[in-house]
Amino acid sequence: MKKTFAVLLLSTQIIFAQNIAQKLDEATKGLMNSSGAIASGLSFYVADESGNFIYEYQGNKGLSTASTQKIFTAGAALEVLGKNYTYTTTSSYSGTLSGGVLNGNLFISSNGDPTLGSWRYEAYKPESFKQKLMEAIKKSGITKISGDLVIDDSYFDHQTIPGGWPWDDLGNYYGAGVWGVNWRENQFDININGTDFKSFSYPLEEVKWLNDLKAGGSSDQSLIFTAPHSDVALINGTLPSGKTVTVSGSTPNPPLQLGVEVKQWLKESGIEFSGKVITNSQLEIEGKQPLAAPKTNIILTYQSPTLDKIIFWFLRKSVNLYGETLIKTLGKEKKGNPSFKSGVTYLKEFWKSKGINANMINFADGSGLSPQNYASAKAEVQALLYAKKQPWFESYYDGFPTQDNGMKMKSGTMRDTKSYAGYHTSKDGKKYVFSIIINNYQGSGSTELQKILNVLK
């Protein structure tokens, strides 16, 4: 009797899977046959929560992923670094301290904390760092600084932007680079009315603007162009006339920006400072030796939020800066080399060691902004299934947004690329793990892909 029941149950499951697969196939082929605008194709793979195959349409085909690339970076970071990993920013001083006078330099250094001065975390906003730094300086007895303020941004290498990122993206907030010292997520905001700048979220140090904006249209169609260490920024495109729009860009020199703000904090706190704001990268640009932050005379050790909280925002709001910082951190921690190349090489090695075919993944960065990232839908599903079995899965899963169709999934959007990857429990309790990627589709990629995924609901 038990054997008969088991056979019936298995038969029912097989028939159910076949019915779902048939419906998915009809929806997928309907999309493919309805439009001649798909140039690079579609990759789609669905499994149940145990990893059993349900449906595939060119599932092994590698396509540009956009931000679903982040599922690979997030999983590797949680496993390798641990969900309780934190970044550290320190302040120390050189020289001697006597009678309240520091005859030496004040240093701020970091191991690349991407959350330093972020607005996303209640206890870690710019005001929090300001308060703790000023309290630490006063507690140390410093009332006057005779030397310079040195921002030691030397923890990572000099390349702040991954190779392959489009020039159109670099100056916009989502194209912010990674520095040894990051500040305010390396982002600034401008309030613009028509073509006129009204105000900045904070004044950008030493930056001059070329404004080629034109008034027109009903939405923000502007682009900002900045480059690392550059003192010239360009904005062009169109903005609606007659109303104020906030446009966000990437800060060309975050360590310097932090330095000038700290200088102002010192003034506000009544601490005398007549020296210069110096960054180690600028010293090297000028052919001078960088100044190493002292390992002694440390007056402040400031920890970032734990990695699980960073991963939440990395996945939930698709913060590219976090992904690229994690790539550099993985390269530094696992290969002793903080370059992007080292980090993405390690990322591929990590997922290859978990059983993913190396031919189905080709990483160019940690966030998916580079068009040179390629992965197959099957590889993404394999990564999701691996994560589901790990002790850190809750921290991972929590970051996945709930999309408009009610499904828990990470999305990716980049020009003519659209992708989704995630987890879903249907109304009848069936659990699915899926990935769908479409490239060079000229229609409404988001709407069409969600129609296909709605079959799983």
C-alpha cells in the first residue's frame, strides 16, 4: 500500500512538473516568436527548492546579466568574510602631543568602509562619525594641530573604477568608484531648476562645472560626467523646465571631500588648525612619498555596520559601490591583491568550486554594471540553490526585493538587458528557484519577463 501511494505521489509530481514546464514553454516561446527584436536571446532556468530541474530555455547560454550579477558577489562575501565582518576606520596622530598642542599630523585611514557617512544606517550617518571623531580628538587632549590633516586612502590600489564600465555611467551616482577611504557613498546631489543649479547636498571641493543642460521633456534625461581625481565635471542632456529636479552624481575625490569636511568640523569645535588637507593618493600624483598612518597613538576606532546589513542594502537597493568594494576586499583578503582583476578572478574560482561550470560565468566586476559580465540562467539558479543550504542564507534572502508581481527576486536593468533571479512559493505551496535573462530586447522587457514568471504563481 505504501509503495502504491509513493508511486502515485511521484506520478502526480511528475505530471505537475510537466504541466508547469509546458506552460513556461508556451509563454517563453510566445515571447520569442512575437518579436523579431531579440538579437542576443533569452536564457531561462527553473528548479524546485531541492534543485530538481523543471524548465530550461537556453539555460546554459551566457548573457549579460546587469544587476543579477550581485547574487554571486553577495553569496561569496557572506561565506568568505562572514555575516559579522566589519570595516574599520581609524584616526591617529604622528609627532608629539604636549599642552594640548599636537606637533604633528592628524590621520584618518580606513580599509575601504563603503558605509562611512552613509545615510542608510540610523547610527552611522555623517553626523555620527563627526560626533565620535570630535569627541575622540577632545578626549585625547588635542586643542591645536600644528601639522596637516592626512587622509590615508592607500589601503586599496589606485584603480577606483572597474575596467569596462561605460563612460556614460561613471559620473552618475550608480557609477561611483571605490577608494581606500569612501565618504557619503561617494555620491552628491544637485537641485536643478530647468538648467540652473540651485543647491548641492554639500559643496564639492575644487570642482568646476561645464553645464550643457537643455530644458525639455517631462523626466530627468541628464547625464553627469566626472572622473577620479578630476577637477572638472560636465552635465548634459535635458531636464523638465519649471520645476526643481534632484540629480545625483559620483564624487570625483571622496577622500579629499572627507578631509575638507573634517577641517570644517575642527573649526566648529574650536580646535585650531592651520595646516593643509592632504590625501596619500594626491601625494603620489605629485611624485611624493605617501604618509603612513601611525599604528600607535590611535584615538578613534570606528566600525562599520556588520556585513549582513551591508548585503541587505547591496541587494535591496542595488548599491554598486558596495559590490565593487566587496570585490576589492575579497581580492585583498584571499589573494593579497586588492585589484578588481584579482577580486573577480577569486569570485569565479569560488563559484567554480561550488560546482558551477566555469564556461557559464565570466565576471568583469562585482555589481553587474559592466556589459562584459556574462552568466547563464542555470549558473544563477545554481548559486541561489547553494545559498539556500548555507547558514548565512537568511541574511542573503532578506535583501531580495519583492517585485511588482509579488515575487522575491533580484532584478537587473541595463540598456537593452533585463534579468530576474530569485525564489518563489506558489499559491499551492510549490517552491521555485529561477533565473531569466534577456538581452537586446526592444520591447517592454520587464513586463514581458514578469508575464512568463507569473506562470509560477
